Amino acid sequence: MKSFAIALFLSVACLNGACAQQEHIREVRSEHFLVYYPEGVDESYARGIADTAEGYYRDITQEFNLIRDKLWLWENRAKIFIAKDEQDYRTKYKCPAWSGACVNHEDKMIYTYPDQKRRSTVFSHELTHIIFREYVGSGRFPLWLDEAAATYIENKYGGNSYENRLFILKNAMSANGYIKFSDLNQMSTSSLATASRETVDLFYIESFSIVSFMVKRYGRDNFSQFLYFLKNGSTLEEAIPKTFQSVRTIDDLEAQWKKFYTE
């Protein structure tokens, strides 16, 4: 994707509000992204970030047919802010110390720092969250579905294999220790924050497995239709029977999903 760089002064928006100081930064523009980076960060790195983001933008949109009403063009492009280093990233953007990137989903902003070892994983996952939420609409789906879409893309395009970790889910199933769908639908970011590491791992793997099951059993087009119903106001309970043959309720979906992974 062709991009170009210009120098400018910009007041960078932080996660918790506008940064107080102005700093001299540079900008790389691509079709759907504006990448801002300070002096000291290589222009080639910023261009690489723009190219990476463009690739995932295309993959995510096409994978689930997530055609939004307002495309990311011109003034509606997403913004990526690159800090000068990891410490600057933590201080300036107030992102978690363990993270390689963090996101303001509503304003389509991603914050990161140079020399990411997990760049493909981070960008495939976080961009899916932004595009998925923009398409379906805030509050129309449970957390597991949001994370399922992100981990599905991360698995397929981001180099992080959830398929290879399905043994964790199958072991939980054999001990009847998987997360029941009724409980899964109630899980939130706050409940995960206090959950054990094992529960969090199972939550992500199980969420991934449900979307993977839907796509493998019913096809990608049907899954896209399922998302379309959600986008247009259907609840999860309403969208499932509208989309998937022989699945009338979430309990039906759970039974078929369980059979798929235990046979």
C-alpha cells in the first residue's frame, strides 16, 4: 500500500484525554490509516506499520464481509500512534505494562511502540475489535463473540495458533469443566479481570472454538449473515435460528458445538 511521510506538529490524543504537551512528530499516510511517530523512530518502521495495518484491514473486512456504512477514507481514517519506546508508550498513553498495543475502539486509535515482536498478533487482533464493533454496533453482542472474532482472525492471519491449543478445551470438556454457554454470555471484562489465569485462557480458547465451529459447520457466508442480523438489531438469541439450520436456541448451538469437538 502506497504511503508517504510529512512532518507536522500534532497534539496527540491519549486514552484518558488529550496530552498536555505538543511534540514534533511525523506522519505516514496510507489509504485507511494515519500513522504518527516521533523523531528517533525510523520512517521505514512507520511505513511497515501502515502496510501491516492495511493488510489486516483488507483481510478482516473480506473475511466476515464487514462492509460498514462509512469507510475509513480521508478524514475518517484510523490513527496509529507510535511512542518512541516502551517506557514512553506506558507513560504517554497509560497502556498496561504487559501490552504491546492498546486501543481506543470508539475513535479508531491504536497506540504502540517500536520493535514489536508480536506485531502481527497485536494488529490482527486489535483491528478486528475495532472493525467488528463498528460493523455490529456497540452492546449488541456478548464479550465472548467480540473476542472470538478477534482470535479467529489472529489464528488465521496473525501467526498465533489457537487451533494448536484446543486440547485445553477438549480436556475441560472431558472433565465437564468447560464454560457453559449461559455463563459465557454473562462474562465481562470486569469478571475476567478477577478470574484465574486458567479461566481466562479457557474463555479465549472456547470463544475462538465457537466461531471456528460456526464457520466450519455452516460456512463463512452463513456466519456473515449471522453478524448481519446482529448489526440490524437482532439479539444473539434471535440471530441464531434465523441463520443456522437446525439450531433453534443457544442450547442447541452448545450441544452441536460440544458434539463437534468431542467426536
